Amino acid sequence: MNPEAIPVRITVPAFAHGRGVETHPGCQVLTSALTRAGWTLHPDQPVVSEPYTNMIGVLTEGRNVLSPRRRPQLGRMFRDGPIMRPLASPGDYPAYRGWCIDVGAFTTDFCALTLDPAGQTISEPDEAITRRQHSVPLGVGNLDELILQALPAEQREWLLTQARPSDWDDFRTAVYTNRRPFRTASVGTIGGNDRRAELDGILQDFARQLGEACGRFRAELPPVRLQELVLTGGGNCIPTVCQELTRTMSEGEDPFVHVYWPLPGGNGIHRRLGSNLPRGGSAIGGTSLYFDRNLS
């Protein structure tokens, strides 16, 4: 196969709600630039939202299976998981909802996919799926700013002007994820015992802000009994954030069938995401045959 003939699909934050995301002015700028650069855009769905593709990427784990007629075999792609139950038995499972919360560097994206066949047997999920999507301009970059303001000037200056990207990765892993000091050779220990309580408070406040945004999004839809929750993005690798979002989503709801998250451990409903999925679920989902409806 000629790689240049493979059509391009891009994934974007969910600032343009629902269907028709490709009509968003920012998306039109991107697709126009790709076309001028010589890329071949996908003829049917050149643009899809990141929370939607995250959901598809995680639930299929990248499986692409075709029938002899070259149609996506969704049952095998989704491993006959909960999303397939209303399709197979609409009388027993009236509705399914998958929630996705992706906490990135600059935005947090929310998506709710509700599959409701209304008691009818259907073969095409999109005919019965409604999507609710939303993004808020709040991400790990905001947490970085708050943490920097709380540090001594010398340490703040080093992080801003001298630290390499790998230093920042190690710093976030130590201070945000593991809640431990980060030791440097030039400006001493960042986030030691003298700062731990203050930094923990900042982490908790940030997680609470995300939880409040999450709660507002959840309140837009009535609950259904058959639900899964997908937590992706680098921000959800921070236990304080991931656990707060899980708590918010679980309040007053029927238990989730599964909660997919990047953290180890948990009870029986929790499934730890594979190493490629917390940050790569969007790309994996964006290339899924799930979105290809007119295969030749």
C-alpha cells in the first residue's frame, strides 16, 4: 500500500459540541492547511473529537476487525463488552452510556456516548448513539503555574529557564504523581517536607476544580444503569486527580461496570489502561475502523 494514499483523520478537543465538529472555524483552518500541504483527508470523517476517539481507542484497545464484506465487526472489536449489550438484546438492556474524561496539558475534554436502541434491533450503533461533548480550558499547565507560584524564586526560575523537558517530566512524576521531593543538582530539593502540605493543598484544589467541572457535565444527562467510565490524558496519571474524578462521577449513580484508568490497584470494576492508552487512546481511536463507514 502506498502510504501517501492513506487518508488523514485528525482529532481535536470538543469545543464544537456534538456532530459537525469539522465545521468549527479552528477545524476548518487545520483541514485547509493539511489540504494545501498535500495530505489526503478522509472523505467521510476527516475530523473527530478527542474524547470520542479516546472512548473508542480504550474500549477496542486498537482492535480493527473486518467482516468478509469489509465492514467493521464491532462485536469482536469491542470484545462483546457492555456497549454491545443493547445492540444484542435491546429489551434487556435499554441503554448504555460511556463517559470519557481526558485531562490534558491545556484542556479537559468530556464526552458522554449514550447508546439507546429504544427497544429496536439495529445493526449500526451510530443510528442509536447520541453524543454530548464539552471542553474546559483547564489542564496540567494550570497546575504547573500554581505550583510554580508556590516555589522559592530560585527554584521557580530554574524550572522556567533551565529545566529540560525530561526534567519537567521527572518533576511532575515526583511531586504530582508520587507526592515526593524532586532533587536537583543546582537548586536543591523541590517539594521537600517544608513545602509538602502547601503543594498537596494546591493539588487537591486543582482536582476539586476539575471535579466541579466534571459534576456539571454529568448533571446535564439523566443516569442510566449500564455505564462505563474512561479516564485518560496525562492529568489522570496524577492519583489525586483521577480519584477525585472517579469519586465525582460515582456519587449517587449506579455502579459502573468498568472504570478504565491509569492507576494501579483498585477493586474489581477498575481496569488499568495499557501503557499506550492513557495518552495515546485518542490517536488509536482516531484510526479505528469504527469511524469508517464506506470501505471499498
